[in-house]
Amino acid sequence: MSTKPVIVPSTDRTVSRRGFFTKMGMLFNGFAALVLAAPFARYLLSSVTHGRGNGYLSWVPLGHVDEFPEGETRLATFQNPYVMPTDGKTVDTACWVRHVAEDQFQVFAINCAHLGCPVRWFPQSGLFMCPCHGGAYYRDGSRASGPPERGLFEYPYKVENGLITIKAGELPTPGAAMASLSSEKPPCA
């Protein structure tokens, strides 16, 4: 009768060459994954760690009321409240300010509602004109002609102590509350 050999587990703690390289490979791959994940995690957490969560809710000064004569439309620039150190000159954003009467203003985004090209104000005709596709807007920002389906986007504004401030962090888009059609203004589409 033949007996089967019984294999007794070794109590020897020596690591084989294969085991050593397997553990080194896992250690190296773990280190590489950590190095690759760190910038990604930093990007995802950047708004929390830099404390700029309320940047979009801030009011930005445009200038003193005296800088915008009544009955005129002037170009103004403001600094975007949500900036990064690498943004450079792109933080300076333009807008059109129309002084309607006393403390009543309209602040329009410079971008056409069609594709976002910068519109220009022509005081002779009283129109905002888009150079890209021929969109035209009346002085109150409503659509006059061309491919845009709505009027110019407006920023919410307030006048305090003779200073005009706008809520500039929130980009004016068709889905925003300020972009909805209201009974105060004629429909833009």
C-alpha cells in the first residue's frame, strides 16, 4: 500500500524572488496611482479648499452713478468675482450700462444672445449690433432683428450710496431667473 506524502506548511518566513517583485510592483503601482490621483482630487476640492463657494453670490461695483450720464449707454468693465491666479486679463469682463432715469439702470451682458459674440452700441441708430450674424437689439435690450431669439441678457443691479453694483458672478443664461420673460418688458422672442 502506498502512502501519500503529506506536505507540511513551511514555517520559514523567507520571501521568494517572485513574491518580492510582486510586492514591489504593488507598492510602485500604489504610489503611481496616488501621484496621478492627487491633482484630480485637488481639482475636485479646489472650490471648497480655497473658500470661494460664495463668489457667484457677490455684488461687484461698476462705478459711480456720475460716470453714466442719464439717457446714455456706456461700456463698463468689472472684475469677475470668481477668479484664479492664472486668469490674467480675462477677469476683466465688459458690460453695457444704460442710464434710464435717476436711479433706474439697465446693465446688459456684452454677449449676443445668439452665439455669444460681443455686441457694440451704436448711439446714432440707438441699436446694439452683433458683428457675427447681424443680430440687432433695441436700446432697452429687446430683440430687433436677426438670428437671436431673445433680447440681451441683463445683470441684476442695485444702487447704494451712489455706486452701481451688479450680481456678476452668475452668468446670464436663458435658464437664469433674470433671463425669463416678464410682464415689465415686451417679449424678446
